Amino acid sequence: MPPSQHPQVPPVISHAGPILQRYDVLFCDVWGVVHDGVRAYPLAVDALIRFRERSGTVVLLTNAPVPIHRVEAMLEARHVSPEAYDSIVSSGEIALAHVAEAGYRTAYFIGPRVRDAAFFEKATAEDAPLDAAEAVVCTGLTDDVNETVDSYRDVLARARARDLPFVCANPDLVVDVGGRLFLCAGALADAYQHLGGKVYWAGKPHASAYATAKAEAERLRKAPVSPERILVVGDAVRTDLTGAERAGLDALFVAGGIHRHETMVDGAIDAGKLATLFAPGAPPALGAMAGLAW
């Protein structure tokens, strides 16, 4: 059977409009779908606007480790029209809520203090040395240009020796910034989990993200929303598609994001490469697109 006909491999499509119109709510990823870290994708923004014009509700679901108002500012800086979405759910906001609910009084923070200043300022736990902390809270590598996971081996080992919980404010392993990949908080959380440490994953593909997004959609629509009426749009198999599958939601795959080198040749999806990515056991998708477009 040719790869394009394999039931596990999503069909390659150019226009998402016919699929999008079957749903009331979109849980749409941001980085890799709506923008590339530097600038907006005009066709994706147009598709979201058209969906909303047809009474659809768009909840942007992002693993950005910052509060919602910072995500809004980042979208504006990348020229993403506010007409493209109704609300935002960020992993940073979920992590902040967890820190408050857990009652951590002190935390050892890991992450770039300037970039993620809004997160650290909003955190209810006080910044503390590792030996005095009740938890480790991570938004990313402090210097994601020069550091690697190995840079944190000693810190992670010391935290594990004290059995500290690790709050991961961005479950992504890597992020694509204008074509360059950088390590994220998820890479450190994954290493900590491999040491036997306890990790709270505040975002996709974990249940916290989808429960929060569904509650937000129902608040906006002032009515319950059936899972059958929600579509997840994302570019990452590990987070977006796996999360959708776990939550019992349909998904649409955007190949031009984080997996573009694995799936595309000269700007177009390669059927063989797509089949390799969607080998048996991979989460399903209704279709695969180079980029989101109506």
C-alpha cells in the first residue's frame, strides 16, 4: 500500500476550510502554526479569522512559559491580528496557578530572568537558593544559546537528592525561532524525570492544558462544548497530536513547523517522510498541511 494510502498517515491537504467548518472550537497552537517566532503566517491568521466569522471560537493553546498578557504582547509584536483569536491559554499561566494552589512558599527558579520577567514577578513563591527551596520552577534554560541539559546536571542531582517537585512551565523540548532550534524547559524536566524526580507538566500534551482550554471555550460560548466539536491544530506530534489523542479530540497537523525537516522537501510535504513520522503508534490526524490555510 502506498504511504499516502496507509490508514495511519494523514492525507495531505491544501485547504482546511472544509474540515474547520465541521467544528465549533479550535484549540490552536501558536508557535509553528500562527507564527514562526519572528513573524505571523498570513494564511494561518486569515484562516482563524474566517473560522471566527462563522461563529467559531478560537482558543490559542500555547506552551509559552509566560502569563497571558505577555503572550498577547508577543502576538502583537509578530503582527498576529487580535481578530484571529478569542482567548489564550498558556502553560506559564497554568504553572503559576499550580504553584499558588500547591502553596509553595519558596522556589528555585530556572529560566531567563529578562525574557520571563512577567512569570517570575507574578509567581506567589519567593525566589530562594536550592537548599532552601520547596520546589524547582523552570521556564527554560537561563541561557538557551550557550547552555545544554548537561549544564544543569549538578542542579538536577541536588534537587533530586532533596526530592523536590519540579514545575515545568513549558513542556516543549525545543522551540523553533526563525528556523533555529533552542532547548526548552521540557528538556530539563525530562532529564529530572529520568532521575526519578516528580514533575508537574503545565501544558501540552498533558491534561491540564486541555481541561483549561475546554473550560475557557465553554466560558466564552456560555454553554457546554462536546469534544466532538473541538479540533486541535498543531505542528508537534509529541505535544499537540499526542495531547489531542489523550483528550479524545480530533487534530489537524501542520507539517511546516517543528517537523518541517522531517516531512518536507522544497516547501512541500513528502509522502514518504510523512509516512515515516506517522509510523504505527503515532497519534492520528485528520489531515496534514504545509501551513494552515482556509
